[in-house]
Amino acid sequence: MRAVGVLAAAGLLLIGTARPVAQGKGPKKYAVTTDHALAVSKEALGKHGYEVDRVETSGHDYVVWYRLGNKGKGKGKGPPAKMVIHRTEGRVVFLSTPSVVLVDIDVRLKL
């Protein structure tokens, strides 16, 4: 009987400290032009050691292909990755962006 009480208390403790799930509002939206968003994202990627390979347009979206540079170590470059700058309802949304880079983009676009 005592073991059941301990398990019940432990269960309540775990439930009480668990983070709520699915309460986010989704990706942040910025009221800037896509050209400005592209320039800021290129700067933020470069600041963190990424090199922009190419930028493609797909409808209203920009697809930015980037890779991690060798940082002077001569070991080659990283695999290509992409991020999407999506234009929706007069707002810009960044998709598939590294979180470190997204923080810099957020700071620059809120100024």
C-alpha cells in the first residue's frame, strides 16, 4: 500500500513539472520586404561561419542554399543545407533556419 502511495506522489510530481506541449504560435512573422529579409539572413549566416552557395526563387519564396565553411582548417566544407524565406499575407516567415542564425535575424529585423 505504501508503494502505491509513493508511485502516485512521484507521478503527480512528474505531471506537475512537465512542460506544456503544442502551445507555440508557430514561426515568427516579420513585416519587412523579402529583399531586406534576404540581406539580413545572408549577413547572419556569414557571421556564424556559413557560406551562401546560391539563392533560388520559387514563386514568392526565396530558397537560400548554404553550407558551413572550413573556418581556415582546410578540411573542406560542410554539406549543403537550405532555408526558406516565405512571404505570406504581407509578412515574412523563416523556415528550416538554424536556431543560432534565427536569433541574429530576429534581433536585426526588430531594430
